Amino acid sequence: MDLDLNAGALSAEQARSGDAVYRKIAWRFMPLLFLCYVVAYLDRVNVGFAKLTMLTDLGFSDAAYGIGAGIFFIGYFMAEVPSNLILHRVGARRWIGRIMVTWAIVSAAMAWTHSTSQFYVLRFLLGVAEAGFLPGILLYLSQWFPAHRRGKMVAILMAGNPVSGIVGGAVSGYILHAMNGWHGMAAWQWLFILEAVPAALLGLVVYLFLTDKVGDARWLDAGERALATAEIAADTAARTHTSVRYGLTGGRVWLLCAILFFIVMGTSTIGFWQPTIIRSAGVKDPLMIGLLAMIPYLAALIGMLYAGRSSDRMRERRWHAIVPVLLSIPGFLLCALGGQEPLIAMIGLTIATASIITSLPMFWALPSSFLGGAGAAAGIALINSTGNLASFVGPALLGWLQTTTHSLTTGLVLVSACLLIAALMIVMWVPAKMVNR
């Protein structure tokens, strides 16, 4: 009995020690990575706010905007896997820092767009520049946190998405409202320039501040490094697929590519068309559109953090991914059917945004449960790049439907159908034993 009590006490002490070590690691990296994700998402989708005045100034159609918004993901798709494999070799500190500085330069250059061809080229180059950022950070987190602690960390990281919406909505709305004509430039031009600056600065901070490996972390003592190294090694050994070949050709990997494609049909609709949805409901002032856009993202922030904590506590991944996808469907349908009723549109938009954005970190717990090493570098990048092709298809399709039907209703109903397919695919073809850890 004494031995059992001592073993229990030792186990509890080890657990407390582990909690303290990973709390220290989280405080070291997560605030910085969170800020990086905020500005990454802001620079990716601020074109949605620029659209409110840019299209009129440049004479672009909604269809041209949809193609330009989506062509980002063609460049992203082409460069994603090579970028993540390079990161796996040279380390996150150098490569993520390079990614951020490069995309800041391209994003700022968007201010001097004068034709659709320039718009398309710069959006494509922005995709190439940003490729590898998210899968690179997800790979980096797998090198610092074991699977049962990672759900919360991924949720904190991806909370940058709704926070970007909260901050970006207010800031973008203010810039469009107050800076038109300042120093002879349109407000949408200042939007691209000013919102690129934080990415460049944070890229330099990443290069100076990140630590690539646990073994190099001199800010941990020897015991802390040994504990984290042992847990990460055991977690990596538990993953069944570590080869680049499986990461690029495995059946499970391509199944998750397809699932993410349908989920991103929803997230890209929010990212690129949310301001237009609000304006279609009868709100015309850009500042008010920006302020209203904060509400759905605030709900998403709360949902993401709760779901991440719940997923880690229960060590359950599958239903934590399914339920938010299903909940987003009535939200998109309310947006589609709400017509000119701002209250109904905002209720629908809040449900849709909170649910579909919450589903993303829950989804990303799935591939990291069976991919490791170079296989994770290749597989996570392939899933992200292939799935995000929907961010080309979605905006382009919604833009064409908007131009053709003069309404977003058909496009939003189509998005709802895609999300239903994603949820059914997880239910039918992703067994719990494959992902719950």
C-alpha cells in the first residue's frame, strides 16, 4: 500500500512538474506566435475591406475581385510543401521570419495596383510569400508540445483568426472612413500599407527570439529540457507515419485534404465576403461595417478557446471537429435567407463565423495525431495547401454568382452544402481510434 501511495504521489508530482514546464514554454512562444497569426490573417483578408472602395476606384467587377482574392491560394498551393520541407531542415526561426518579411513587402505593394492583371499577380505572389506559415507553425508546435497538450495551443494560435477580425474590422473600417485622400492616396491604399508594417517587424522579432529545438532552449534548466525532450520523443514515436512519401501519398492524408477543402469553403466565405454580407443587409458606412464585423469574431474567439480546452481535457478530437462544422450550417442559411434584415443577418453571421472558425483548430488535431517528422512536414503542408484551394474556388465562385444573380443567396446555400459534406466525411471515414489521443 505504501508503495502504491508513493507511486501515486510521484505520478502527481511529475504531472505538476510537466504542467509547469509546458506553461513556461507556452508563455515563451505563444504570445509571439499568436501575434504573428493575427497579422498573417489580417494581411491575407484585408482585401475584403479594401474591396468596399477599391473596386469602384479601379473599375473592377465582383467576379474580378473573386478571382483575385482566390488566386492567392494558387501561389500558396504551389509553394506550400517545398516551403515546409525547407523549414523542417533549416528551422522555424529563420524560415518563419523570412516568410513574414517577404509577405509584408508584397502586401504593401498591393497599394499600387492599377489593373486586374497587377491585382492577380500580386495576390499570387502574396500566396507564394506566405506559403508554409501556418503548417510551419503547426509543425513547430508538435516539436514543443505532446499531442494531449497541443489542442489548447493550436486553439490559442488560431484565436489569432477571430482577434484579427475584431482588431482588423475596427482598424480597417477606421482607415477606410478617415484616411481617404491623405497625402493624395486612396484609403484602400493606406489600408494595405499600414497593415503590412506589423508583419515586417514581427518577422524580425521571430528571427531574434524563437528557439528551434528543446535541446537548444537555454531558458529551460537541464531538468526541464530533459522532461520535455522525453515527452516529445515518446509522442513522436507514437505517430505511425514519419516518411515524406506517406505525407504526400497516404490515403488518410488525402481524405483530410478533401475534408479541409469543404471546411475552407466556409472559412474563406467569412474571410473575404463578411463585409459584403453586412453591407448587403443594409449597412452602408464602412466604419459601422467594421464595428459590426467585430461581433462574430468575438463569439469565435470564445468558442475556439473553450473547444481547445475541452478537446485536450477529454482527449477527444473527432466530435470536437464535427459539431462546429454542423453548427455553422444554419448560420450560413440565415445569412442567405435574411435578405435586407440586419438583425437576422448578424445573428446568422455570428453563428456561422463562431462555428466554422472554431472547427479549424479542432480539425488540425486530426493529422498531427498520426503524422510525425518529415511526414508531418510534408503531410500537414499538403493538407493545408490542397484544402485551401477552396479559398480560390470559394471567392471566385461567390464572385461569379454575385455578378450573375446580384445576390449572395445562392452562393451561401452552396457553402452550407459543402459544410454538410465535410461533417459527413468525418463521421463516416475518420474513426475515433485514428485521431483520439
